[in-house]
Amino acid sequence: MAAPMKAAMPDNVDIGDSFTLRVAALDPSTGDAVAGVNISNMSIEVDHLTAGSLDFGPFMLVPGPSA
Amino acid sequence: MADAVIRAQQVQTAPAGYTVPQAQEIVVKSVRALVDGSGAGSAFLAVLQLVAPDKSVVWEAQTDTTIAAGASANVSWFPGVSPAVASSGAGVAFASGNYDSGANPPFGVAAGTNDSQPFYQLTNTDPTVFTWSTTTNNDDTLTLHPAGTYLCFVGYQGGTGGGLGGPVIVPSSVPFATHNYQELTANPALPGGFANASDYTIIHSTASDYAVQVIITNPSGFNMSVFEVDFYVCYLATGA
């Protein structure tokens, strides 16, 4: 069972196309990437400001109740 | 403005994330990910990054604590989370000294004099913050190494000194003669007409290695015996 953790992020993060929101695993002393870490079940709650699809790579819109 | 959730359907190797498609714009409200460090060789921080199209990192938001090698965490990022107070990870640094006339050599203050309180039963949770040393009497000086804010308290039980005197917490650089004293009243709950007294202060040192002592003052014409003294200091915050 993975331990729950919470962290602060900036408010009102308004981002446009070609920007990437990603999760990295960094060494706390050096800031270097730590190998051997996997990311799964990544979910991003957003306000969608434009018309069109947000699907990209392995990311897909979660179907709503009426889907 | 439509609220939506986009989710990765696959396990990805870190760093992993979502790139906003062409001609799209979103406001991010929260992010959650399962960070699996079962294959990691060392402890790490889970860090949310915004990366610009030119691959530069615009900002980072990291967890307050590290995830151990081999461990996993279910991490949620959202606005309004208060960062944890910086700490050594071992709690607040703390030092204390005790004097007990039943276990330690007798200590008294002669009429019309002051003397530094000796201590024998000592604690010190962080030697980089505190050091006990002897200036006049046994371990009568506590040096506060980092400049910062310290909460100090001393409790006293002993003679009344004729009604005046008792413990004060002072920098060791202050001459004894300038010390204040307080009124000591016999505690009817104690045998022999002895008194309880205390002193407490917050020290904000602007330079490192600030030395403090507990001075027992006795401006009266009577000799005064000390039975028990407990002195506590907590390191609250760093910085001059």
C-alpha cells in the first residue's frame, strides 16, 4: 500500500499547447534524476478552456457518468 | 469552462507527464500520481514540474519529505497546501540541565552574592545546536551555537533568601551585579519554609555561539540553599 502524501503546487496554473506537466524523481541532495521510479495512475484535474480533444499519448479523458 | 480529468492509462518511467495538445489550453486544478520507487536505488523526492516547449523547467513543486528507496507513495498536488516547517527531521533540538541536592554536591548562595547554577543531569539532542560547559561551577554554561530563536525556562526550589532572589536566565557576558531578582515567598506546601520560583525568556541571538547561564541571586542578608533546579531550552527557529 503506497503511503499518501500531499504537496503544494501553484494556483491558477494556466498552460497552453506544447507545455508539459510531468512527475520526476529527484535526488534530494543533488537534484539529479533517480532511476528505477515508475509513475502510474497519473490523473490531472483541469478546466478545459478550449474546444477539442485533450487526449495525448497515454493520457485520455476520463469518461463521465453519461459516457 | 468544463471541468475534466485526464488520466494516463499506462505505467511510465519517471519523468513522465502530460503534454498539452496543439491549440488546447487548460487550467490545472490538481494532480495525483502513484510513484513507485520499488526499483529505485536511493531515496528521492517526487517533483511536479512544468516544462516549457524549449524543455526548460518553468517551476517545480516537490514533496516535503523524501520517499525511501524501495518505497512507494500516492502523491497529490494541489494549491493551498502549507509547506511543513523546516526541521532536522528529528524534531525540535532541545537541551536541559538538572540540579538535585539529594543527588549532587550541595550548592548555596551566600548572603549578598550571586552565583551561576551548576547542572549535573544533562540532555542535549543536537550537539550542533547546544554545548554544555563549565565556566565557574559544574556545567553552568549552555552555548547556543546557531543564531536564532530559543525558548528558555528555569524552575527553582530552595531557600527564600530572606524574601528576595531566585533564578534568572542571562547571557554569560552580563556581570552578576546587574542581574534582576524576584520576590521569593515561602511555599506553604513545602517543608521548612522553602520557595518555588521560575524564570522564562525567549532569546533571539543575532550571532552564533551565544552563551547563557542560570544565575541564582541572593541580595538578602541570609545564606540561601538550593534544592532543585531544572533548566530547559528549545531551539525554535534559525536565522539572525
